[in-house]
Amino acid sequence: MKNHKSLIVNNVCKRFGDFTALDGVSLEAKKGKVTGLLGPNGAGKTTLINIMTTLLKPDTGSVTVEGINVLKNPSETRKQIGLAGQYAAVDEYLTGRETLIMVGRLYGLSAGLAKKRAQELLERLDLTTAADKQAKTYSGGMRRRLDLGASLVATPKVLFLDEPTTGLDPRTRLQLWDTIRDLVDQGVTILLTTQYLEEADALCDFIYVIDKGKMIIEGTAGELKNSLGEDIIELKVKTSKLEEVEKILKKSINKQPELDKPTRSIKIRTKTGSDDLLKVAEALKHSKIIPDELSLHRPTLDDVFLSVTGNRQDNDERH
Amino acid sequence: MNGISNTAQIIKRNIKRNFRIPQLLIFSTAQPIIFLLMFNFVFGGAVTAGVPGDVEYINFLLPGILAQTALFGAIQTSIGLAEDLNKGVIDRFRSLPIARYAVLAGRTLADSARNVFVISLMIFVGFLLGFSTQEGLLNLAYSFILVLLFGFAFSWVGATIGLMIKDPETVQVAGFLWVFPLVFASSVFVPVATMPGWLQVIARNQPVTQVVNAIRHLTQGGIPNGSSYIWITLLWIVGILAVFVPISVWLYRKI
């Protein structure tokens, strides 16, 4: 292997009439890793997925999947990839088993092999009890799993999951996460889009954030969080003590705390989090004040996401 | 070879689907039956006056209803494709390594299979209403094949419209927009000779009149130059396929 990149997207542009859906987007996905594509609604996530999975042709740019030029050789590409779409494209009037067998046959498996593969997938995705019921009776989570199953029939090398857990309840979402982790353990390369930051945090080895057709930031979840620079010390005390505590903090660590009276909270942004936390605790103990809550946390992906997608327009204006 | 096996899988899927949506099956069979009953009993008496020769109205009407049934089937092709597009099923198919024409051929052929069922039913109900063929069962079988081919060709017109409009409900309305004029401005229900001159020109030359007259010739005889209608119908079928198969495959590719 001369490189370990299963997927390379280079400078892809796509316009629909006057609307620029993608404006010079590039990304790479490492083999056997989960790469996340985050962005608000209408950012261009699904357009990019459609281009990477041969459903749509870009105006310019190139896409390579497992060394295959996607634009020049879409049919070869389709043999390497699996796609589970945004709306769980299941055939309502077919049973789960029938769907999986049909997809297997369409991939060119023999009738016997397709049956065997369908059974394997039904077991793996915990759909055996509903296997012979029509999919219209399935819950949202079962539909997602069946849709995922259909994308796994031909054991794809690269799997594209377009918002796989949108609209699922928390328990079902966690189950799907487990399934995704299993796939990664088997060496499948996954590219997933999501609107849920904790999902990206939990699953993705590397994250791209896209907004208005442009990549605006990329990195591991940790790197993205660190990009905001500072950790946050947060404490809650009784309203009557707020101002006293503010003074104590100011003196002990020599930083201006941010006061929020309605939530009784005081926040301090700091680059030396643990050190400052100890100082804060010591000063409070010395003054015999016990806060209701005291914590040190890194910025969440939400903080990062809001700061990058919210500030982008200002940046544009500045340039 | 691969494409044929792909198509076979899609046909299988669509046929299952057609039979598992009871509403669809009931209405797609009830509709032509109601038309047959309505026109036979309501208009039968009034129209017979204009029907050439001594032909019973049911014998005049049934060939028309068969063609109408085939055309209504084409609307189902549009709706079915538009639904699959909206549910993301087509995206799933398009992400698979299968022949580009397989999804469309699978749809039109499955709809033809449904036509086999519905048209047989229409002929059965026709017999109950007193339909009789003067030209033997073999010619009735030819009529059956001809109207099936006719329906298959128009199914590709339906596919084209479904892929162009994409929204199932709009497709349904649009379907009546093109099918009703074709059915009514033809010899399906009444003899063309009763229409105003300008409409006669259209009605006499459009494909539905050709196929209906061909079936009347095959089942009742007595139409001057009757067999020419068969050839003209076959030409229409070939012509429609030659135009609409490439257009719809092209539309499918660039969805």
C-alpha cells in the first residue's frame, strides 16, 4: 500500500443553477478509520456524499475511492462502496430478508449465497425476529439497521453513512454506534455525516466541518476542541455569595471571571486549567465557602461548532 | 447477461410490491371494471345508434376498455417510479453495480405483468356482460398480445414522465392530463365519425384509435382494411419505444 487513504476528494465544486452547493471541497479518509463530515443543514454534506458515491457528477474536481477514479469509473467504484442514506431507503412492502437477498442478487451473488449472506446480516443487525415481516411494520431504528444491512451485503471497503442516526432514540443510537464500531474493527473505512456533535466525538477519528459549501475546519475531536484555546472553569454558588466569590477568584488567579447571575454561575477561561482549578479550590476553602458545583471542562464540540459556523460570515467580511 | 439478471430481480421486487399494496390492486382493477359497466349500461343505448353495422355495444366497447386499461397502467409506471425516487429506493439502486436500464425495464415489465392480470380480468368481465368474439380465440389472443405490447410501449412514456416530474402526487394528476385526451379523443367509447371535423383528424390518427380498431378488427371483423390497423399499431409501438426508451434511460442517468 503506497498510502493508507481509502478516499480522496480533491477540490470538488458543484453548482445547481445559481446556487453553489460545493465550493472547492477537499477531504481524505484513512483506511479503517471513521471520518466525520459535520455541518448544519444545507451545508453541502449530502451533495458531497452523492458525488462520492457516483450518484452525482461534480462540475470540477476529482474523487478517488480505493485507488479508483470515481468519475471515470463509476461502475467499478460501486463494487467497492456501500451507502446508507439519510432516509433509510427500505422497501416498505418487502420483508427485511427479501430486501437483503435482492440486494445480494443485484451484486451478482448466487441465490444460495445471497440467502446465506442475508441471514448473517439479519443476525448481526439483530433483525432475525422481524426478518420475514414487511418493512412497513418496522420501527425507525429497525429501518436504519436494515438500510445499513443493505449497504453491507457486498462487504464494502468504504461505507458512506449519511446521517445514520438522525431521528433515532438514544438507546437505538447507541446500538447503531456499536454496529459502526464493529465494522471499523473489521477494517471498513467509514465516512459519516452527522448533525450530532457528541456522535462525531464518540465515533470519528478525524472530523471535517463544512458550511455553505466550504470546508472551514478539520482535525481530531481533541484538536478541534483545543483550537478554541482555553479550558473553562465553571462554578456555581449561592446568589448572595456571587460577588464575594468573584473577588476571591480575581485575587487568587489574577483573571477576570465572567459572571452569570441568572444561572448563579461563574466561568473562567484559562490556558492552565488544572493549576488554576487548584488555586481556586484552595482560595475558596480558605474563605470557608463551599460552591454547589465546581468543574473544569474542555470546550465541547458544540462550542467549537458554534464558534466556527457562527463566525464565518464575519471572517468573510473582513477579508 | 448481467443486465438481464438485474432486470429479473427488479421485476420480482416490483411484482411483489404490486400485489402487496392491496389498495393499488383493488383500484387498478376496479377502475376499468367501473368504466366498463358505466359505459356499457349508461351510454350503451345512446351510442349504439352511431356504431357501424349491427355490432352490440359491449363488442364495440371492450376493445376500447382494453386499450384504456393499458394506458392507465402507464400512469402506474409514472407513480411507482416517482415513489421510488422519493423514498430513496432509486438512490439505493443507483449506488449498486447494476445495468443502468435495469431499474426502468424492471418497472415497465412488472407493470406489463400486472396488465396481463388486469386485462384478462377485463376480458372475463366483458364475457359476463355479453361480449362475444366473431373471429375465433386465436385472434382474441393476438388482440391480447397487441394491447400488452401497446401498454408496454406507453409504460416507457409513463417512465419518462415519472422521471421528469418526480413528485408522486403531481405525476398522478399529470397522468390524467395526457391519458384522458388520448382515451376520449379516440374511438374507445364512441365512433370517431360523430366528432367535429378537426377532432376527427386527430382522433383518427392517434395511436389509441389504431390499437382499438385493430382489436375490433381482430375480434369482430367487418372493418374495411382492418389489418392495416394492426401494422400501424405495431409501427406506433416500435416508434414510441425508439423515442421513449432512450429518453427515460437518459433521464435516469442524470437524476
